[in-house]
Amino acid sequence: MVLGVIFSLLGIGMLIVVMFQMAIFALPLFVGVTAGRFAYETGAGALGAVLVGAIAVAVARGTAQLVLVVTRSTALRVLIALAFAAPAGFAGYHVVLGLSRIGGAQGLWQPVFAGIGAVIIAGAALMRLSTPSIPAQNRPHAV
């Protein structure tokens, strides 16, 4: 019994870590699923839909990374980071809502916990995207 509780807590902890690490991929995944569904509904078949979805994910993620690396405009960087953080918050809301239902929260507390979780997860995604990936000493200087 005690071993089961320990493993359950470790599993939930690992789920939360994975959720925070994967939060920034919510927007590219949404783009990929949307493109894949469109391809499937227009007659591409299952394999074609998966291929179109995978390409859409790669293009969405690659384009955002390229713009974040190349642009010097703070406003554009913030807009891209917010575009990635919003779906991460939406996904985080539903993950925390499910965990609060499993955990036994009742009534009004379920959406309250889910809302707090959504803000935390969206903030974590925003922080991951706003942190420069190039060390300061290796960044090119403005001319």
C-alpha cells in the first residue's frame, strides 16, 4: 500500500514535469492537428493526414524559432511568446482540471485550481520562450 502511494506520487510528479517541458509545443501541435484534419477531410487518407500534420508542426515550430532568433523587435518577440503561451495555458487548464477531479476536489474548487494551474503553466511557457537561447557573449551586435 505504501509503495503504491509513493509510486503514484512519483508518477504524478513526472507528469507535471513533462507537462511543463512540453507546454510550448501546444501551438504547433494545434496547427498540426488542424492541418491533418483538413487533409483527412479533403481526401488525403490517414497516412497523408499524418504526414501533412507532421509537416505543419515542423513548419510552425521552425518558423517561430527562426523569427525569435532573427528579430530584434521586442514587440514581435512578445507576440510570438504570447501566441505560444495561450494554448499552453488552455492545455494546462484541462490537465489541472483532470488532476483536481482525480484528486477529489469538489464543486467550485476544481475550476479554481485549474485556473491557477493554467496561469502557472502559461507563465512557464512564456518564460521558456522569453529566455534567450544564445548566450550573451555569442549574440551578434547591432550595427
